[in-house]
Amino acid sequence: MVIKTGKKMPEKLETILKESVRLADIQYYMKKRVRLEGECLIIKNEKENKEYKITIKNKRVHLISFGKASQKMAEFALNLLGSRIIDGIVVKLKFAEKISEFPQNIKVIEANHPVPDSGSIEAAKSILNLISNASEDDLMLFLISGGGSAMVELPIDPITLEDAEKAFSLLIRSGATIHEINAVRKHISQIKGGKLAKKAYPAEVVSLIASDVPGNYIDVIASGPTAPDTSTYSDAYRILEQYEILDKIPKSVLEVIEKGLRGEIEETPKPLDKVFERAHNFLIAAPSDLAKEVSSYVSKIGYNSYVLTSILQGESGEVAKALSSIAIDTKKGNTSFALPTALILAGETNVKVKGSGKGGRAMELVAYFSREIAGIDGISIFAIDTDGMDGSTTSAGAFADCNTWRKIFKKYGLKAFDELRNNNSYELLDSLGYTIYTGPTGSNLNNLICILID
């Protein structure tokens, strides 16, 4: 994969970035954790040091893959299971290249992200049609990755696609966490929050899941279509109220949530629902896996490497201030981190959009970080979204060093501070060559941050 930047990155930072993108490949983790032995699918849980066996003998195996990593996950499964898969659906990201020629029995549908489109509706209807007449002799192999919430959607009547699009956009821009955003999404959808597992019953459901969610909550990734849901209509209403979008949300969305509150619409299926006796959800790749792999690599090239967290959350600007203070103190010898230091973090910060600028979580974090470390030699950072698209841009993220903010200020003057407040991190960084371009990676293991302190 070709990685492009407008200007030359610091050499060591660039080396680590290239290896990080390679290590974010979803198939790397699937090969480590999923294999076929005879007529059994073996799924390894390294955390539990346990292997699970799924018998596929005499089963009609159907493949359903969606999310930003759908193509690579489907390619792996098809190579592993071959003709055992009798049919299937792959929902690919609309503007991502087609990475594989799938067999004729696999239907490929393009859909949008971060808000749903007509392709998302088509994907949802096609999946429901595939699973609607399933029996105990069918095995539904779901391959789920982040981005699936938008890429597969069928709103509850009378919510229109346009109303769903508006609701998604309002939630994303509100500053709500992904857990909160998806709690609302589950309660306005016909497929999210365990509803696909319920629709597939009594078929056996096996879901292999790649996480893009801090904490790897199965019921939050892609809004948990095959997992029991612990959130409620009350939660959905509270979230809209908390983020002050109750009066902005489309009337049809509010109508559905209020009907749910009154018990006129059935709640999402909960953990004790019988459908989950035949639904098995397995986490096969996570941000923590990537952080550990990157840290191990960085240690081999001469750094004292530390994984600070794989569940990073918080507002991007505030997180940047906290991380820069750690970096500066480490540079001064005031922390227990040994120099030269590499701090590796994974997770997902959020941005409460107050302005009309262009940017994303990773770029906003880098822009604020660069301001805090201005003039302090020996500190550098990159932050990327591992799917290759940060926020509303085609950039994967950005990098910075001690000179970045000085150059921004020289170009923009005091307007630079206005652009930060306007959430215009892309313009600030891209205009000077600090943005990183990978194109859609076919993966999605959340955001990755690397800070070097020499």
C-alpha cells in the first residue's frame, strides 16, 4: 500500500507508520485465530486461551459480510471454506476499490459511510431476504466490522432514509460517544441490536467480529446486529436529550423512540432471549491487538515502547493536551518512561462539531498536539484512522513535530486559533503537507496514535 504525505515525515516516524498500516490488515489476525480442521471451524480466543469448534458438516453455510473490512474478511472466509459456502452477500464501501473477484454466488452491494444511502437499504433488504427462511440446517456466517451501522440499514417505519441520514449526522456531530450513538441507532433500525440474530433464528449464527470500538463491546460494534442488546429506548431518548438534539432530530425518529418508550414497539432482544442460544459472537481482531503488535515492532527498532491504552476516549483537543503534557514531561525526565520513548495508543476520541470546517478525530488531535509541543525538539506524533478515512475527509490522519505549529502560525497568524475552533484541522495541516493518505485500507481497527520522544 502506498502512503502519501505532502512533506517528508521524520524518518523513524514514517517507518513506524508504514509498519502500522501493514499490521492493521484484518487478514493478519484472522489467519492467527480462525482455521478449518476437517468439517469444523476452529476459532481461537487468545484471552481465554481457549478454542471453539463450530461444526459445519451437513450445514448450508451462507456468508454475510459488511463493514469497512467486509471485502478482506469475506476473501479470507471464501479461501478457507471454498465451496462449503453456498451463497452470500458482501457489502463493500462505496468508494473503496474492489479487492477481489468474488464468485457468482456472492452478491456484492456498495453502500455509504458515515451516513446510510440507498445501497445501505438494499443491503439490509438483501440480507433479510437471505436469512428469512432459514432453518436449523443453515449456518449464517456473519463477518462484521466497524462501519456496518451505516452500510447496512433499514429504518423502522415511518422513518425515511433521509430522516435516518439526518439523525446519523446529528449524532456524529453532537460529540456523543460511539456507545451512545449506536444505542440510538439500534432503536430506530429493523436490523441492529440483535435483530439480525432474531430474524435468522432458528438457524445457527456465527459472527466473526473486528472491533473499532473502545473496550471491544460486541453489542456496540456495527450496532451489534447479532448480539444481545443491553440499551433501551429510555437510553436512546436520554442521549438525544443530553446532547441537545431532541428538538433537531426528525419527527419520525422521535415518534419511533416515543412509541418504544410506551411499549408500542418491541424492545431490542436482550441477553436471555432464546435466539442467542444459537448465536455465537467471536472477537477476532481489536485495537488492542494492533497497539501491541506496533509496540513490539517499535521496541525492535530501538525505542522503549509503551502501550498507554487501547481504549482511548475523550474530546480530541482535550486528549491532545493531556498527551502533550506526558510527552513534554517525559522529554524533561519527569516521568518513569525511559528515553528514547514511544507511546502507543488506540481508541476513538470524539469531536463536538461547533464550526463549519473540515477535519476528523485524528487530525484535530494532531493539530492541538502540535500547538502544545511547538518549539520542543525531539517530540513527534502521528494519528490515523486505520480505515484510511478520518472524519469527513479522504485523509487517514496527520503527523506533526516541534516545527508544525510554528509553520501553521507563520502561514495563518492568529487566524490559526480561529481555524482550530472552526474544526478546520484538515485545512491547517493539509495546506502545509502534514496530512497522511493511505486510501481505504480494507480494515477498521479504530484510531492509532504513535508519539516518539527522543
